[in-house]
Amino acid sequence: MTRQISIVITSSGEGTLSAEGLGTFPCLANAETLYPANVNNSGVEGEEKFPLLYSNELDANIQWAILLGWEYGLFIHAGPDNLKENDGPTGGNIQLSAGNAEQLYGWMDESVQISITKET
């Protein structure tokens, strides 16, 4: 059985990420970004999740990166999970606090279905 992650993004970019059996965490995204509605991630380290990954776009390493599809170039990763700490919405990736991102990363040890919706 495939595990489920549900991400809900508000019009401000703040939102929640709920992982089946793990819990619900605050997250930060960008309400203007076109996210895929449904993504399958194999949970395989080095293929679709990375403990540390260099981002050309950010010119920085991102930690606990979980792929939302290579065609989108988007990830869930560690970073400020609210507008105030991030000085606004993200550039497009979905951010969780470092501790929550690490927990989610460790929880993803098998295939996961990720759904992303926006509140209007």
C-alpha cells in the first residue's frame, strides 16, 4: 500500500503538509507556482530524495530534499516554514522546518503519493 502526503497551500503561500501516520506540519510554498496535483515518489535515496542537494536556482545546498517531479524541478526541503521567517513566499519549492523535513525524509522509506491543492 502506498503512503499518502497531502499538502494544502493557502493564498498567502503558508499551508500544511500531512503525512499519513506521521502528522501534520506547517509548510511554506508560493501560491503563484503551478504545482502538480499528484506526484508519485519512490522514496529511493539518491533517485527521488536526497539528504543534501545542490540547487542551481538557489545557488545553495538544500537539505532533506524530496522530489516533486524532475519535469517540475520542485522539491520539498528544509527551510523557513512561514512568511515572516522567509521574508515572503518561497521561489516555488515547499519548505518545512529543518526538524520536520528530516522527520518526513526518514518516514519516506517506500513509495509515496503526494497530492497538492490550493485553497481559494
